[in-house]
Amino acid sequence: VGDGDCGTTMKRGANEILQRLQSEKLRLGHPSQLFADLADAVSASMGGTSGILLELMFRKISTSLLSSAGEGITSKEMAIAFRAGVEAVSFYGGAQEGSRTMLDALFPASAAMLEGEGPAANIEEAAKAAEKGVDATAAMDHAEAGRSNYLSKEVLMGTPDPGAAAVAVVLATMAPILSQLP
């Protein structure tokens, strides 16, 4: 649905991030630096609205974590920063949860992270919440934003939003790794 390039765009972004990780161009010393570098990678590789919105999200997460110093970022600080990033996507993209966009996965994931306790900011529950958000988009008969907003009910029904599905896959992929952090 939409203009059909979501998967290609996400793949370009993922390949760029992988290349920068392998060439040690991602600063891993502090999450604020990492998210700034992720924003740069997304900006350099992903076109379209989703690239811009993900760049803005990563930049907002980065700036939200700037004030966190010392021994590291707590799970609650990360959850708050993630929520700020999601809200930036909503503000600049002009959509909310229920608009049939990536926000239908990001807002539930953010809520799960904020509710979570423990070192991983409840990332596994966030991934599950994102997937439920994706499933909800398949039952939406219209899109209020994004590239799918010009498609008919017949085309949309039963098909999940690609942007929501993409961010849910990213969270599901990250969950087993992040849940092992101290």
C-alpha cells in the first residue's frame, strides 16, 4: 500500500547503519551520541517521509539523553527519551496513533516502555505492543496521513501499514539483545 517503497527505504537505512557499525563510525560510548549518529545515517540513506521522520525521532532521542550523564542511562530515562522521539514524529508528521502510520506501532511501544520496570525498559513488551499496533492498522478502513491516505477502503482493509510493520520488526529484532543488558 502507499507508494510501495517502504521496504526499500528501510533496507537502505539498515544497510547504512550496518556499514557504519562495521566501520566503527557509530559512537557507542553514550546513547546520546549513538542516536545522533543513527540520525545522520538515516538522513544520508533514507529518502521520503519515513526517512525524515526517523531522523527527527533519533535526533530528539539524542537531545533528550544529553542531560543524562554519569554511570549510564536508566531504563526510565531511555523510555522517556523514546517517547519524546515518538512525539516528535507525531508533531512534525502531523499524525497520531490511529492515523494508520508508523505511529500506530511507536505509541504503544512507547507506552509499554514507560510502564516497564527493569534495565531493558520493558523492550520485549514494547515489541509486542508495536506488533499489536501493526495488527490494528490492518483493521483500519482509512488512513489519515502517510502515503496510504489516498487509497480506498477495499485496498487498505486486511493490509497492515508498512511503516508500522517496519518499526515493529526493528523493535522485535532489538528486543532479545536489549533485554540482556544489565
